[in-house]
Amino acid sequence: MKGTVIFTLITTIAKEVQQTEQEIVVPTKSLPSYEEYFPRFKKIITPFEEIINNRKVTFILKTFDDENLIVEAITEFDEQKISKIHELKLLLFQRSKELIKPLNPALFFEEYTFFLVDQYDKIDTYIKKNAENIASLLKDETAVLTKKEIDETIASQIQYAQNDVNIIEWDGAFLLDKEKEFKDTIAILELANIQLLKLRILDNKLQDELLKIKEMSKNTSFFQVFSMRKSLNYIIRMRTKSLLELDTIENTLKLYGDWYSAKIYNIAGKKLYTEKWKNIVEKKLDTVRELYTMISQRTTEFYNILLEFTIVLLIVFEIVLAVIKI
């Protein structure tokens, strides 16, 4: 059991960076006719090598849509070094964070590991022989897994031709292909992780905003009626911005247009719980809307009271003027 391991660290950055070259990932399984849907990455530095834990590691730093940063740390693995993968991933994570520190990365990260194998006789035989190791690597687990857990992990796969198969889990993917055509699958799974990351970031921002709005809702006395209008405008702007961010996240991955890429993405979405994160975000947006409605109704009530009070004052004023004239 030997091949290549690619540890990826994914985050977002606010600092503008210069690219060295553009990489367009073209699908290899079935080619659609719309080139504009091919993922485009920008490499921001020339790939370089380092020695980490007695291994030669190649680092690639690239962006997607400028604000999404991906670090790929590439090295070899074999039967004797499988037990050291977990230790290696920690070292690669630490080194990757050091590399991107000058780019002002976000506090949130996603990690995903690819195991690429192109040397084997028959796929079924290879997977059956190495099922336990494959499951342990994909789940980042050092404990001995049960047969049920191993079988469920191996079952989460997609096969296109007789000589390739992709086993996809929440923490990584095991890709087998004698033709070494891994790039498009890696790109799809990296973009799926970008979506997950941005949903997590948006969820965290909404949580902070909800706390602010709840504080605003406590200060809804009659004497603060005019400041409440400012609060409503703030909520409108915040919710609009969040809805636009959610729409952008959903459009982060423009699929190639072929069923194979779509199926890989669907499997990844289930493993990464992307839909559940989206539902959490949408529920918080609904909560924001409900709070807006509550504050808006309260503001309207106070305005009505103020209007009625003003009318009464005008009537009293007219009566007083009439009495004075008499």
C-alpha cells in the first residue's frame, strides 16, 4: 500500500495577493461543452519543497475567487509509514498555518486529506485487502475500527471506469486511478470544503448579530422610539448582506455540468453535512426576520401613541386659544 498524500488547509483571507499562474481544472471523466464552469485557481507563489519529519513535502498555495485560500502539502506514503500519517498531518497543519500567517487568514479552517493510489492490480482485491487501513486513514482514527464502521466507510464510493474508484469521507478521500487523473475530483472536494467553511463563518457572524439584535430588542421603550428606527435599518442591511452571502456560497461551486462531478459533490455534501449547516444558517436568518418584525411592530405602536398624543395636544391647544380669544 503506497501512494501520494495531499493534506489541504482551507481558509479565507482579506489581504489581496498576486498570482503567479492560473490553473484551470478540466474534467477528465466526461467533458461538458461549457468551459466557463471549469474551476479556476490562482497559484500565488511558486511551489516549493521542504523536509518535514524526514519527508520531502511540496507546498502549493492557491486561491479560488481571490478570497478563498488553499494550501496543499504533498508527500509520499507507504505501508511502513501509514501509522505516522496522523502525526504528519499535525505537522503539516502547523506548517501550513505558519505559511499563510502573513496573508491574515480567518480564524476558521477546514482540513481535508487526499490519498492517491495508482499502483494496484485489481481494485476490488486492493480495497478488500486494505479496507481497515483505508477506513482508519479517512476517519483520522488510530483506534481499531469495527467491521461495520469499515464497511460503511468503504461503501461511500463512486466508480466511473473499471480502473478507478473514489472513496469519500468527511475528513478525507481515498482516490484510486491507474491513469492518475485525480485533479478534477480533488478540485470538486476542495470547493465543497470551501462551501462548508463559508457556511460556518456565516453562521458565526449571524450568531454575533443575533446577540446584538436581542440587546436592541430590550431597549424598546417609548422614549427610544427614534433610535429604534436606526436599529431596524441596521437589521435590514445586515439581513440583506447575509442573504447575499448565502447566495454566493451556494454558487461557489459551479459544477462542470456532467453527472459524475455532480454525484461526487452530492456525496461530499452529505459527508460534510453541508445541507444541515445551510439549514442552521437559514433558521438564524428567519430568527432575524422575526426579531425585525417584533421591533417594527413595537415601533409602529409607539409612533401611533405619539401621533395620538400629538393630536390630543393640538386639540387642547385649539381649545386654549379659543378660550383666550373669548
